[in-house]
Amino acid sequence: MTIVYILLILLQLGIIIYFIRRGRMQKAKATQPETDTYDGLRALALGVKPIDLKIIVPATETLVYGMVMDWNMGDVTATLATYINGAANMYLSKGGGVSGAGLDTGIAQSALDLVTFTQDYLGRAMPAATTDLPPANCVRFFLLTNKGLYAAQEQMKHFDDDSSPWLPVFEKANLIITTMRREQTPVS
């Protein structure tokens, strides 16, 4: 009779442990961003660290190792993510985009050139307090550095009238987007 009680107690403990572990796994899963949504992909793009790119940055310097550009066109926002290792992706808020474009050597070189070019724009950006999307008809640039995230925003009208100091960055980014759309297979 005591063996039956011991087995019942062990069975109950096993059930309790199962439900505790299952609850913890569901809670952990709920706190992770969904990587198959625009918001999840964008969060991952903004969260890339130097170690993810397998680069080491001396603590004595500030290096821009990534640039994420959000372009709010009113009905859709396009996010271009480029990194110093040549990786490049584009996501659209309505779904779709291009992933893994940096595998194309031309796009990889353009991504590298863009990121190194934005190093000169670091002084024009401010430490980013948030990673919110820009308002309609605006472009927000996020510069990922080993000293934190920096951001700058510009209205499209200043690109249209050539008065924005960010115009060269926007043009280089737009060229990458155009090349991606022409040469890469879109993801849905």
C-alpha cells in the first residue's frame, strides 16, 4: 500500500513540475519578439551588436557598424538594415521585403560603403531615446555604434529640394533599395 502512495505522490510531483516548466516556457516565448513580423524583424535589425557581426571594436573609438533607415511613405514604411560586414535586408510594414541581400557581392559592397560613409554623420545624430517609427513623409536614420544607438530624422521635402545634409546618405540607401528590388527574390 505504501508503494502505491509513493507512486501517486511521484506522479503528482511530475505533473506539477511539467506544468511549472510549461508555464515558464510560454512566458519566455511571449517576451521574445516575433521574428516573422515587421516589428520583430525591425527590432532584431536595431538590436544587432558588434559580436553578432563578429567584429571587435576598441573601446577607445566610436564605430558605426550598422545603419537602419526607416522611410515612412504614408501608407507603408520601408526599413533598410545595413551592416559593416555587408549584410543587408529590407522590410516593409505591410509585409514582404528582401532578406539576405548581402549575399550579392555588389549589394554587400554598397552596404559596407554606406555604413562606413555614415561614420562621418555621427556628429549630426543624437543618442536615441526611442526606436519609434518616423511620422509620415519622414525618414529616420539609426546609427548603431559600440557606444549606443544614435538617431536623426529628416522630412522628405528637404530631400526633394536638396537642402538636407542627410541627402547623400538617403541617396546611397535608396540605391541599395533599388538594387535589392531589381536583383533579389522578395520574401513574403
